[in-house]
Amino acid sequence: MSDDSPLILLPGLGADGRMFSSLQHGLPQLVTPRWIKPLRGESVADYARRFAPVIDPGRPCFIGGASFGGVVAQELAAILPNVRACFVIGSLRSTDAKPWRIRILRPITPMVAVLPWMAPLLVRLLGPCLRAPTRGVLTQLADADRTVLRWGAGAILRWQPSPDVQQVRIRQIHGDADRVFPIGLTKEPDCIVSGAGHLIAITHSRQVLEFLQYEIREIEDSRSDTSRQLES
């Protein structure tokens, strides 16, 4: 697989690049940028317009993300000029994929800003009882930017895909045990992983890695075939 085209992956809300650490060995072109500070009341689309110049590699690339990162990635893919495909990992592609129990949380989303303070305490109190993936996410959450966390929790609930997102080549992988964005509300994912929940990028990293490698290879091979046909 060629590593000339960067793969930009955005983590879920409250997570960071450590979310994709197990993918790095198989995807040496993987880049996980840091979030920029959001503006008060900013939409995901407006945030993506400010974020795009910061992460644009200036050459053909792939982009994607897990959970909230997948939502932002779709808006970025509609803006960046050289995106070959967008990979949505345990995320949503339409407002229909938001379950009612998520929507009713909108009034209390500002409270998520206290989670980075609570996370270390939960790790200390429940450490022996926590599964490794959950412990890892709580550790990342403790280091999360509270401003981004508070904004993102509300922004994803308000998100309406921009019209240009419909023109983006999207490939989606989803777990059939995802309780945050249930598979029954998900729009025909390209790959369904049995037994995987919302933390699919961590708990089922092998399947996610194979999915990304396969899709990137298929897209690059199809472009090479097209180029050869044009040259002949």
C-alpha cells in the first residue's frame, strides 16, 4: 500500500490520537491532528471551515474519524480539495441515526465539561472493575480540552449535514452492538462488525485496520486503472 496519501483520522469527543494507536503500525501515513478551539455556538460545518486550512496536507489524502470525529470529518471532506474518501468509524451520517435518548440530552450537554475532572477519580475507584478499553478512554478524557468537549457535545446534537456532504465518497464501518448510535438507525454501513460497540476503533482495531487498508487499496487501484486507460 502506498503511503504517499496521508490518512487524517479524528478521534471521538474526549479522546485523542491514542484512540488510533493500534492502527499506526499498519497505516504509517496516519495523522491525528489536535482540535482547534471552537467558537461559542459554532456549527460543525463552520468549525470545519476554520479547521480545514489547519489540517490540509496540500495533496491527495484520505480523511475519517470515530464517533464525533466522523461527523467533523464528513464536513471537512466536503471542503478540502483533494480528499479521495471519508471513513466513518462508529459514527453517524444523518440526523436519522440519532436515537431519541441522545436527542433529549441536549439541555444538559454543558455538564460534560466536568467529565475530565471526574475521569481520574473513576479510574482510581473502579480501576480493577473497568475493562481496558474503558480505562483507556477515561485516561484520554482526563486530558481532554473542556472547551472542545462542551462545544462538541452540543454541536453533534445540532448537526445537519451540509448539502456538499452528499457529494463525498463515504465508507462506513459500524458495530452491531453500538448503543450510542444503534445499527438499526444507521444508513447501510459498508462493513458491520459483529459484537462491536461504540468503541469499535479500540476494541476491534484489527477489523478497523483491515477495513481501512482494503478501502484505501481499492480506491488507489481504481485510480491507477483509470490513469492507465487515459494514457493508452
